[in-house]
Amino acid sequence: MSGNAKGRKRRFGSVRQLPSGSWQARYTGPDGLPRLGRSPFDTKRAAEQWLVEVEADILKSEWVDPDAGKVELDDYITRWIKERDLKPRTREEYERNIRLHVRTQLGNVALNQVTPQRIRSWRTERLDAGIGRPTVAKTYRILHAVFGTAVDDELIRRNPCRIKGASQEKADERETATLDQVFAIAEHIQPRYRLLVLLAAFAQLRFGELVALRRNSINLTTMELRVRLATAEMEDGTQVDGDPKSEAGKRPVSLPTGLRGDVERHLDRYAQPGPDGRLFLGPLGGIPRRRNFNRVWKAALDRAKIPTEMDLHLHDLRHTGSTWSAQSGATLRELMARIGHSSTRAAMIYQHASRDRDQAIAAALDALIVEARTQAEQ
């Protein structure tokens, strides 16, 4: 009986014992080619169980050619980025993150050798090295997308990026300026940038959206501004006009009528001639650059006596204006439309303004309770 069992041939694949004592599994793939197990197995039972799993994958049409995933991660990512329809600035950001945070650590590893454990170790090592959490989260999102494509390409079975919450950026809460501070900065900055400061706060525009504005972007009759483009500055210094960050970034923004005089003065004195002339120009007639503008900005903060501990950036005025919009009663959808976001996640940041108002309401209700109890005790 034992002799017959020993000589019985397996229905799928075969196992044999190696001189080392370990066991090897082999089978014929759906492509008709012979395949070996991924590595020797410690026991015969483990080798046979692995063959059962492989056969099940073949029957469910989930089998992946183990040789297909042998391409190195660095080579695959390079091709992945090249084949994506990315904006120039986004492409540069992807390439920089991969160069600084992936290539040395994982670049020469084959796709099918990158395991969830290896991804966890990579992330921990990056954080321990002092790399900021937002940067690690952005790089993790790129890797997650790359491996997702590798799954679609049938190079690997599953995406190894499975760390819950690893793709989320938890940046520190930024400062919000007061109304007086915004006007003080606008008053003390170079006059050609006064309107830029006001639009950053009251229209909640990004720097790239601001410097891409044209004369015909603003309708003085309706006091409406239309965002169509954003100017991106590349690593080599070139400036490129393209679409905003997302399709939702192309949007109309209603302006407070109180800014009409500021808009008219700016158009008369500083905007480039012609309907398509740029709204904002540097002192030498060029498109403002972020680095040069930051020097002008910091000088204005000093003159406006803005506390240095606030570490206030121009982008914080977008945060400030969005907070004001939330306090005015704007709904989440209205905030999303105004700031140009297609997801609720970013817009919800500004809902803390509603929580502040809610606390004020609770305080008022508390006063009513105290008054009612006081009268009851009399």
C-alpha cells in the first residue's frame, strides 16, 4: 500500500527531494513552459501545498507568470513615469521623489521581490532618516500607483503597498491672518503686488494661479475672476503655463465689490497691455518668480509688523480666506468650488471655522442656562 502511494503520480505538478534535504516543486504553466517553485521548500508538504495554490490560481485565471515580474523596480518606474500624461511640474516632482527616496533603497529590486514587509521597512527607514511625513506620504502614493499598474500589467499578483493611512499627509495646522494683518501686508508690499496679496486672501488663489492671470481674467462689471491657467516653475528655471492642479481648478470666483477700486488701479498702472496681457509683472517686466517674490513678501511682513513667530506664507492667505468663507456659512460643496478642489478632504480643513462658531453658539446657550438656573433659585 505504501509502495503504491509512494509511486502515485500527482495530478498537477511534481515534487522531488534535493540532495540538501529540501524539496523542489515544478509544474507546467498555462503557457506550456515548465516552471520551478519560487525557492526550495523545507518540507514535502509545503511544496505540495504551494502547487495546490498555483493550480487554483490557474483555474481562476489569476496565475501570473513568475518571470514577468523580474524587471527591476527602477526600470519599471522610469517607464511608468514616461508613459503617464503628467504636467511638467508633476513629472519633475515624481522623478525627484523617486531619485531621492526610492532609487537607492529599492531601485535594483525586482518587482516580484518587493513584499509588503519590504515596503514597511522602506517607509520606516525614510521616517527614521528625518524625511518629513508629507514627503514620505507623497512618495508612498507614487509607489502605490506604480505597483497598481504592475498588477494591471499582470507582472505581479498583488500590490505590496498595503500600509493603512501611509498615503495621507498630516501637515501642521497653518496660521490664519486677521483682516487687519492682510490689509497691512497689502499696504506695505511693493504696490505692484498689492492686488496679488488681496486676491490670495479674498479669492483664495494659489501663487501659480495668481501669476497666470490675464487682464481678461477679471470682469469688472460682474466682479468675477475666472481661473483658467496656472504658471509652474521648473527646476531649470523655465516657467510654463498649464492647467491648474485639477480640472476643478478651472473655476469662476466672485470677488468682493470692495476690491473694485484696487483692481481698477492695478489695471491702470501695472498690468501688461492688451486683453491677454498678464495681470502681474515683476519690476523688470518678467513673470514673478516664487523665490524673488518671497524676498518681497518677507520685507512686507517686517514693515507691517507681522509677528515672526507666525511664519506667515503667501499660501497661508489662501487658508485665511477659506477660513473666512467657512465662517460666513459656506457649505462644503461651495468651499470646494471656490478653492478649486474636486475632493472634500482639503475643503474640510476649513470646517474648523464652523466648529469655532459652534463653540460660540454653545457658549451663548450656556449663558441662557446659567440665567435660567439663577432665576429658578431666586
